[in-house]
Amino acid sequence: QVQLVESGGGLVQARGSLRLSCAFSGRTFSGYVMGWFRQAPGKEREFVAAVSRSGSTTYVAGSVKGRFTISRDNAKTTVYLQMNSLKPEDTAVYYCAARSSGIASSAREYDHWGQGIQVTVSS
């Protein structure tokens, strides 16, 4: 029904930048709150950022605030995560997720998930 596919990950040096994209396929992209989560080895899945259905409201985790920006293009049915000033501790698998209700920071509240994409930040 809903499919999410992340792209744009890879290896980057500390202080560098990456832009992740998440392509949505299915019905009514604009009806979903979109979020980004990440999971490092041995750690819990962590909320990174979320954006409202219209794109007018964003919520960014304190650990990445000021460095990461979430946005969406409803015409392209794509959500983005711009990551600047990357640090080694940002290394994780990053997941795109969607939910049909309001912005939430708990992974369990999201209904659809992408396959995840690796982001590795070297020192």
C-alpha cells in the first residue's frame, strides 16, 4: 500500500553534509506526517525529526537541532533530511517513517517504514 524508499546515504567525513531523501509511493502523501529515525548499533531507535502534513510545522530532536533540517515536497511526494556539520556520533541506519495522525516522536506510533539507509561519519 505505502512504500518508502530512502536514498542519499553513504560515507562522509566529520563536519560534512548529506541530504537524505525518502520517496513515497501510495495514496495521499499529504495525508501523512513524515518522520526520520535513526538506529546505531547496540542502541534504541532514536527520533530525529518530523514534519507535519503540510510541511508548515517541524519538530527536531535536541541532539541534532541546529544541524539537521527536515522538509517535504508534496508535489514530489518526497521528504528530505538535510544533515550538516555531521559528527561521528551521527553514524547510524536512518529510517523514513509515516503516520496518519499528528507529529509523534515514538517509533511505535508510525505506521509505515522504509528499509533504512546507512550513514557513516568518519573522524
